[in-house]
Amino acid sequence: MTKSPGPNGGQNAASGNALAMAVLNSVQNPVILVDAAGRIAFANWEAEAFFGSSAAHLAKNRISTFIPFGSPLLALIDQVRERKAPVNEYRVDLSSPRLGQDKLVDLYVAPVVSEPGSVVIVFQERSMADKIDRQLTHRAAARSVTGLASMLAHEIKNPLSGIRGAAQLLETSVQDEDRALTRLICDETDRIVSLVDRMEVFSDERPVDRVPLNIHSVLDHVKAVAKAGFAREIKITELYDPSLPPVYANRDQLVQVFLNLIKNAAEAIGDQPDGEIMLTTAYRPGIRLSVAGTREKISLPLEFCVIDNGPGVPPDLLPHLFDPFITTKTNGSGLGLALVAKIIGAHGGIVECDSQARRTTFRVLMPMHKEEAGDGRALNSTGSEK
């Protein structure tokens, strides 16, 4: 004989359901429950955003209504029901007019033991996973340059000083026709020393002084510098979010980052008559990454973009763009973007590039300033008020 739950049992069940809902809604990935009939029985908040429909509307339809015809996801659901075991599938393309373009996802599909025929599906958009992968790659690249810079500083600069000194002594005793050769030795030595000096920036691991900054004042300064020099003939426009909160950063280093990015954009445009660079700022909540060297996870809601309408980055170069010594310029050293990645990584942020013909976007994602208690409104790690 089945015993009916007492009053406390019913309250506990309701409390458990509410807690489960709260947990699922706090997950940063879309999660849905598909019942035995193929209908969407549950969708968390991220799933509502992913499918562009409310949970109530999703619940009225089958999963096949929202994904492309013949999608591998339908076969995965059947496979999980048959095997009664979870399955992972990576890089599944769900792009469609309903869901939008570039919907590349990793899937985790698992059976629900208490509900025969039902499966739970977790989506992880590849854009977020790729950002994490690129962030780790950029940090590793910066560390490799750090070691190389330290070695060059100690093992190359001292011998170069001796070579230059010897060339200067020879210059006083050689004939005029040979003096050009000694001058060449001095000039080339100075060029190598200059390159080593630039690389020594990577070996500086001292903590930087950071303060709350208005990113728009930084970008306005960088734009003024660019318009007075290398981008004099290029149109620079802005699309700013005026309500953006402060970014916690070092002003000089941010100026260096955006000068490098705008200079790269200007050089890519070249003499193109309709060349244009656009600077944008926006608030994009949702991405959380670990800060290097700590266990803290922070939100990166501040998005700053430098967009140009140049010819674009070659596809084979794009995955390695922030590696040291990678460049398409004839006389480039390939250290500018590696330095950008190092600086942004040291600030707990990430930098990435999306490129196609006539539209290349360098996107910087950074944390906002978190005010301490008693210093105005306090912000938690997700950027909302506590």
C-alpha cells in the first residue's frame, strides 16, 4: 500500500523542485528536457535565449521544430534512448534561419532514469569554448616570449655592445670608402638591440598599477594620437555605450593595446580610398573565466572592438595571429599582437579576432571595476549589485 506524503513531505518536494529550477537557471549553458514524445518539457533561462523563445512557447512544440531538418541531434536523442547511456558530440552545426548563423555547439545528451524515454540536453556554444582555448593559447605564447626575452637580454646585448664599440674604433682608422661598412655594422647592431629592448617588455612580470577607468576617455586619446599620425587619412567612427561601467585597468597599457590595434587596422587598410575604422563599446554579460594565478572566476562583460574594412586576415594565419613572430608585414617583427595578448591576459581579460573580407574585428573582453564595501555600490563577480 502506497503511503501518501505528509505535509512536510509535500513542502520538501516543492522546496526541492524550486531549488532544482534555481540551479538549472543559474547554469550558463542552455539546458532542456525532452520527453518521450519529443516535446520540450523544460528549458532554463539560457535555453530560452538560445532558441529565442519563452519556456512556455518551447513547451508547446517538439524539439524538431527548433533545429534544422536532419540534424545530428535527433539521431543522438534516439541513440541515448536506445543505449540508456549519455553521449557527447562535439562541433555540431545547428545553424538555421530560426536559430541564426554560426550556431556551432558541443552537445551532452543523457537519459533521465526516473522518466523513461526522456533525455536532458546541454548545449555549449563553441564561440565560448573557443574563447577559452584562445585565451590559454595566448597566455602560453606570452610566457614563451617571456623566457626568450630574458635569454636575449642576458646573452645577446652584452656581445652586441662589444661589436658596436669595435666598429666605432675601426671607423676612426679606415679610409672613407670603408667607413660606410663600419657605419652599417653600428646601424644593424642598434637595430638588433632595439628589437631585444622591445622583447624585454614581455619579461616584465611586475604587478601593474590599476585604477577604475572610463574606457571612452582612453579611446578618445588613442583616436587623437592616431588621427595626428598614422591614421591621418582614414575615417574613424565610434559606436559607444555611454552607460558602460568603469574598467579596472592600467591606463598606459590600455593606450598601448588600442594604439597597436588601431595601427594594425590602419596598415591593413593602406591606401584604400573608403577605408574606415570603427571603435565600439558594449556590455555583454555571460562569459566567466578564471584569472591567471588565482582560483577566482570573474565575469568579462565589457566588450571593446576595433573594426576595419580592410581586406581581412588570411584564414591560415587567423588561428596563430597572437603568437609571437607571426606577421604579414614585410618589415614587421610580429610582436605587437603578442604584446596585446599579454597585457589583456594580465588584466584577466581575453582578446580575439574575427575576420572576413571588408570586416575584421579585434574584440577585447575585460572585467569591470568592483567597488569595495563602503565605496559606493558594491558589485559581485557577475557585475550585478550585491
